[in-house]
Amino acid sequence: MQKVIPTTEYANEVRNEPIEHRFNPYSDNGGTILGIAGEDFAVLAGDTRQTTGYSINSRYEPKVFNVGDNLLLSANGFAGDANQLVKVFENKLKWYHFNHNKNLKTSSAARLIQHMLYGKRFFPYYVHTILAGLDDEGKGCIYSFDPVGSYEREQCRAGGAAASLIMPFLDNQVNFKNQMDPNSNGKKPKEIRYLKLEEVIQLVRDAFSSATERHIEVGDGLEILIVTKDGVRTEYYPLKRD
Amino acid sequence: MNHDPFHWGRPSTKTYGEYNYLISNASNVDRSVKSNSEFPKMHTQQPMITGTSVIAIKYKDGIIMAADHMGSYGSLMKLEDLKRIIQVGDDAVVGISGDISDFQYLERLLDDLQIEDAYDMDQEHLKANHLSEYLTRVMYNRRTKMNPLWNAIIVAGFDDKDEPYLKHIDLLGVSYTSPTLATGFGNHLAIPLLRKKVETEDDVKKLSKEDAIQTIKDCMKVLFYRDARSWNKYSLCVIEKSTKSISLEHEVQVENMKWDFAQHITGYGVPQL
């Protein structure tokens, strides 16, 4: 008697050629980062959870770094590449000091990062990178990069797993997109202004607690690094751990 | 056409002249180096003999770590006396799961590192944080060459400030730390049990050594029950800050197992009652 094999939608698959397994050098370690520039400060924040798939690797693995020279750097995506990028940057910065005996400007750091990323154009660092610092006039500035080095200076930028959740909120609350001047009867857009540090911190905390609710790879803790002319300060706030 | 097994399908040299291997990078073997083998260079694409989980937990005075003694070849129990936790220097131990040949290669790297460190020095300098940084770089470099060392590693010991230090490194060069760490199957089975004991860094300060050892022993039992590629003999490592000691005990047996339910199991090839 012939055995009856139950046919499922999977059992119908017939493969004649052998399956080729290839080593995948990338993984996604979740997490989200967010940078906002103010008049005389810039903040760069990131959650402290690190994941692979559905597993939480760690509840506290910081990914925003104070790399010196009043620069904050964070790369979000594949953690192996992210740490490598930050390490290589720190090393290049050290050699810049040896060679030139002066601090690296934020704009120069941004250009350096572009070259580091584009240098690996055909085997990219799988990361969304954000650099925060102060510009020549002492105003806060944020530079954001795509994985292969395309970059621009912005007022604010979210990166990583929940970037698509946070970015529209930032557009509305930092750049006042879709907001009208209350006295203009909906005729004039609300005029943009610099936010105060307290407002920015509150925005960042709201953005992250909301992202934690909606994204499984975001949570556990929020670390905010604040850069001013007086140096870098770190604040930590717990997030939901579920 | 050339019918030599190593050149099969290539245009024959007699008719078309010497084949140019530089065209489209046709071979990944560097032709400028005269190698003995004409066979393409091969990389580890899957692990062969493997070791299963390594688990570790922090407690108020240090770290407990464990890994069993088995090396499996698929479902075959190939090795039953394989010690996968090794001491490196005076201040660190390394527990390695995954491919055993790669483990032995790492063992040699770490040996070389120790010789280098001890040479011309009056004392050891190799601390756990240096070791984990080194291993992370080795793993990341190999993954970048698309030739990974197929392992997951847990480094435990004392850092350069003599504080307990714990780190997990995988084959992609991703590293992280946490009060509880596990590799492989332990990530699914042991981590929830370990995190029940230490949810936060504050819980670490409340966990006693005895309690931590018992938790690790329980986890090794659960892993032996449920991980088909695990064994009931394991290495147990106790790292203690107050005495600044690292003790590594082998041949520890899984204790207090309950198998009386087994007599009620039918099917699975056992004759039906």
C-alpha cells in the first residue's frame, strides 16, 4: 500500500537543484537614534536595547558615543559595523590631533565620515549614522548619513528601526510642518524658532516612549547625550522593558 | 573542452591557449601565488562538529559560567570529553560554542596571545576586557573576509579595574554585555530562567553565590532535558571578586533529574502498550 503524504502548501514545493547556503555577513540589531539641534546645543539620543531577531541581547548596550572634540556619534543598524565605524573614527580623530594639533570641526568630521562610508561603497557599513556637534558660530548642528555616505546638515533626524515612526513627529514638532500661525486664520505657516533644551529633552522622551509602544526592537532605556560649548553631558531615562 | 576533473568545462589549453583567470575574477584563488591545490579556496559555510550552549550569570561577588562536555557531529555524539571553557591568563576565562575546529583555532590564538603577553614581563597584563576586544576584532575581521569563525563566545573575568566583566561575541563580530548571557539554545531556554533571578543590574547585587550556582545548575539541567545536542557532564566556572579567584571545575554532573514520567511515554519507536 502506498503511504499517503499529507499535502500542505509547503509539501507541494519541489526543488530539483540543491539549495545554496551562503554566509550572510549582516544582521539587524534594532534600536533607534535621534538627534536634534538647538541654538547653542545639540542632543543625540538612542535607546539602550540591542536585539537580534526576537531575542533581546542586552537591555543596556549604549550606542551613542562621545568621541571627543565636542562631537557625538552614533551608527545604528548592524552593530558589528556600527562599532567598527565608531572605532575607526575615534582612531582617525586621534591621528588628526597628532598631525595637526587642533580640534576637528564638526563639518570636517562629517566629510570624514562620508569618505569612511563611501570607501566601503561595495561592501557597505549597514548603518544609519548621525553626528551631532556645534558649528563654527557655536550653533547646534546635526549631520545625518545613509549607509554609503550621502549626507546633509539638518535641524533634526531620527535613524534606525523606529525612524519612520519618529520622523513625522519631529517634522511637526521641531520644524512645525503642517502647523499654522493661530492668528492667521490658517493662512500663514507657523514661524520656526529654536527650541529650548528643556523642550527638546521632553520631545525626545516622548518620541522614544511612543516608539517603545509601537516597535518591538525599541525599549529598555533611553540615553541622551547633550553637547554645549561647556562639553558633553549624559542623561538616562528608563523605558518600558516589555 | 578540458576533461580534467579540476578544469572540467574550461576551454582546452591546446586549442585556446592558457586560461586567463583574471577575467571576471573567475577564480577566488590568487594565481600569483603558486598553490599546491588547483581546487578553489573554501570557507566554512557551515559548522561540522559543534558544541552547544554556554551560559553565564552575574551575582553580587562575580560571575558563574557553565558549558557542557559534548561535541556533536550532526546528531552523532562525536566527543564526550570536550572542555569548552578555557582559562586565559590569570584574569579571564573564555567559553566557546559552535564549530570545534574553529574553537581549537581560537584556543591557539589565545595561547599565542598569552605567550606574547608573558614574554619579558614580570606580571600578566591580559585582562578580560582586552581579551574580549581582541576576540571581537578577530571575529569581525573574519566575517568581513566572508570567512567567519563559526562560534559564539562568552568572555568572563576581571577587567583592568579588577571589576567582574562579562561579554558575548558572535560570528558576525557583534558583541554585547548583560547580567545574564547565553549562546545557542541557551538563548531560548536558559535566558528566561536566568533573567527571572536578575532582571536588573540591582538584582545582581542581591544574588548570592550559592543561589547563582544553583540557578546555573538548574539551567544546565533544563538544557540537558530539552536540548537534544547537550550532555549531562559540564564545566562550571566560579569567578569571585572578594578573593579575586577564578575556579574552573570540570566533569560536573547534572543532578536531581526526574525521569519517572518516562515510563508513561508511548510511541516514538517504543512498543505501544
